[in-house]
Amino acid sequence: MSTPLISFDRTTAEDAPFRWYHVRDTFAPADADGLRETFPRDGFRMVTHTGMDKSYTMYHRPLHSVGDGEADVAGLAEPWRRFVAEVTGPAYRTAVAELTGLPVEGAPVEVNLWRYGPKCWLDPHVDKPEKLVTHVLYFNHAWPAGRGGDLLLLGSSSGDDVVRRVTPVANTGVLLVRGGNSWHAVERVSGGADGPERLSAQVIFHRA
């Protein structure tokens, strides 16, 4: 039996401002380095929206869609092919189910990559009701202080009501359990065109 790529051994369960999990040392060091060094740069498109529900601007690349069950791994380096295979496989589902107590074993799964360049952001929002839990994984080697880009966990719909901040540094991540009060946002990334990009992957389990 192969060793799982993703580990939840160093995970802290949190209940403020809503139920979420802070994951550290997600990957073995060599795997973390391989994923960071081969993080895809092509296949992304800018997505932007302004509306009453939320506003955002960021760059998106889908790796696995809910509807067709097919993984879009064309052009991916081997570490990322392994990543997609793992997060769409049964062992990872079982681990998430055991950690959260949520019925994800038969849940449709979606996998995406996100790049937040300077001036990208995501407004305060609660995830759509069809989502059960979202695992966000970070791939920046380091993230400079004062450049925005933090995940903001909020006590209300106000972007100023920050209860917790999570800095997007490599080999960490969060699982966000969807609820009526699970308000969160991504702080606007600051800096010029040569500033750092916030790199992340997202695995979403949907209600069947």
C-alpha cells in the first residue's frame, strides 16, 4: 500500500468563528517541494464578478469538475498528477470523513487551482448550500507580511469583523465546514505587477 500524499496528523480543530480545521505539515518535505516547484503556470483564466452576493478577481484553473467526473491533468507535472489522483480517491475521502464527521465518501468532488496576483481578492461570503466542506491548500514558500492575501475568517458579513487570519504559506491549509455563519474572505493582495502571487489548490465536496 502506497503512503498517502496528504497527512492530517497535525490538524487542529477550531470552532471560532465557525467550525474549521487548521492543517500543518500537509505533505512530506520532498512532496511539498515538488508541488511548489511545479505549480502550474498555464491554463489559468481570470475570473471576476461584482454582485450582491460577493465580488472577486482571481485566476482559476479547474483540475477536476463535478459534472463529468473527469480530471483535466493534461500538461501537469507528475507531482500534480499524483495530487489529483489522491484527492479524488477513496483513501483521502475516508480521511476527510473521519476528521470532520461529514458524509463525503459518496460526495461529488471538485478540484481547482487559484492564483491571486496583485489587486486580486475575494469578498466576504458564505459558501453555497450545496457545498459540504472545502479543503484549501497553500503552496507559497513564504508570504511577505503586509501584502494582504490572508484568509480571513469572519464573525459576520463585515470584512472588518476578522476573528482569525490564516497566512497562505506552503505545506499548510484549512478545511472550512460550510454553515450559515461560515463567513470568510481573501484579503486583497497588494503590490505592483512584480509582486508575489498567492498560490492555492481547493478540493470541494458537494452534497450528493
